[in-house]
Amino acid sequence: MTTRIVALDDYQGLAADLGLARRLDDAGLADTELVALREHLGPDALVTALNGAAVVIAMRERTRFDDALLARLPDLRLLVTTGRANAAIDLAAADEHGVTVCGTGGPPTANTAELTWGLILSLLRHIPAEDARVRAGGWQHTVGQDLLGARLGLVGLGRIGHQMARIAAAFEMDVVAWSQHLDPEVATAAGVRAVTKEELFATANVVSVHVVLSPRTRHLIGEPELRAMQSSAILVNTSRGPIVEPSALRRALAEGWIAGAGLDVYDVEPLPADDPLRTAPRTVLTPHLGYVTERTMDHWYDDVADDIAAWSRGEPVRVITGDPARSRGGAA
């Protein structure tokens, strides 16, 4: 029997461009039907699109799989997510519905840190505005800020935070960091000074967010933190949208509490067409591109094909379900 496989939220058409069907064939999965959906679908349209699909490939956290949705997908047996974890998948519900959830590995990369610096430079040097000005026939009309000697405040000093600190050193910036459980010795070893939350927001010229979204970090940055920032400072968030309280951020931008914001992540994604952030002043907005590079995607699709092939043999790999023993194995 042919196994129906659906790849979700393939915005750039990478399933075709990177040859996912060929990779499935190379992995020994010739009897498959692969469908790649280019548009993000709501729950009802998604259920219709996934009718008969035994395998679904989720691109990171673009689609939420909660108990209500999983209950409407009786044909689903394997859910493969790109990356090692996916906060948008209810693993307990997947386990209850007998769905195996597998992840992928990833190549060594600094892709999110690299995009973060792109946002920082775009904001401080007004690159989008000056680009638009030149294309419209005008010439320079803004004054930028220097990174040399400026202070970078890292909210979170994990893997990406460490990458940010190393790059900041090349710009000869002063780097400070804060998180709820930051070890000062870890910060010192990274060439970073651990400070209080209050000092970070009050003194940093650039605040960059690199903590994981959890109940304790949701709305971690709200009105008090944004009001504490210097009016010449900028905020950059390439972690998760809900870490920054959205109404407070909109006010901060509208009323000039801060000089600008660079955002790659949002409370709702894709960002609704009528979201006020789309017209907010002094912003640079990107559509959650932090992880979207050719090298990462190429590696992920290799692992996706490997995950599906291993599952079809009854030997799933990189399983992240709560209780793999209760999953229904094998191809439908």
C-alpha cells in the first residue's frame, strides 16, 4: 500500500528544490506519495489536506499539533519535526493517539546568531530605509550608531548567546548578560559580565533575546523592562515572540521608549496581515528566518528521509514521543 506523506508549511518549495522525493527513494521508500503544502493552513483545512496521510513532516513550530488536532487525524502514524524538539507538538497527546514523533539532527551552525547581527546592523545603520531611499531616487538621510564600544545585553547565554558574544568581541563591544539561572563563572569564561536584569535593560545599547520560551519566560520582557531601556537603545528578538509582551512593545515603538526593534519571531505566525507590527515605526521585520539556511535544510531533509525509512522498518530513530513503546509502528 502506498504511504501518503505530507510536508507542511513548505513556504519556499524546498521539498522540491532539495529533492525530498529523491531522498525518500534513496532511503528505500519507493512506494510513497509525497505532497508538499506551500501555504500555512488553519485546523479545518489542515485536517482535509492530511486525510489519509500516515506521515506528516512538520517544519519546526509552524503548525501546532495539540490533542484536538491529533484526535481529528486517525490516519496519522508518524510525525517528523525538523530539529531536535518542537514546542508546538503535544507529545503526551501524540503518545495517547499512538503517533510516533521523531526529530532530526542539525549541522554545526550559527545561523540564528548571524541573522540577529543582520537585524542589529540593519537597525543601527538604517539599511532598509536607506535602500528604499536610493531606489526612490534619493540619497542618504539618516545617521547611524556605532557598535565599537557599545554595550550588548544578552538575555540568555546559551549556545546562541555564546555565539553572539564571540561576534560582539570582533566589534569590540562590551558584553553583559542576564538570565534567571545564569552562572557568573560561565559568563566570565565567555568573556561576558553577568549583571542584574535591571542593569542590563538600563545600560545596554542593544538588547538581544536568546532564552527558550517557557511558562517562566513568557512575557519576560514587558513594560517595566522596555521603559527602563535608553531611548537610543534597540531590542532584537530572534528567539520566540511571546517572550516579549506584544502590547508593551507596540507602545514602546509608538511612543519612542526605545529607538527600534528587530523581530524575527511573533506571537502568531505567520504574522496576520492586520497586525499593528507590520506598520510599527523603527522596525526591521523578518519572517522567522533564523534557522532557514540551505545547509540546515539540506541536513534536515536527509534526516527526515532517514526517520521515515527507519519507522517503516519498525525501528524508529530520534524518537521524541513520551512513550515510544505505545506508538503504532510501521507503514500504513
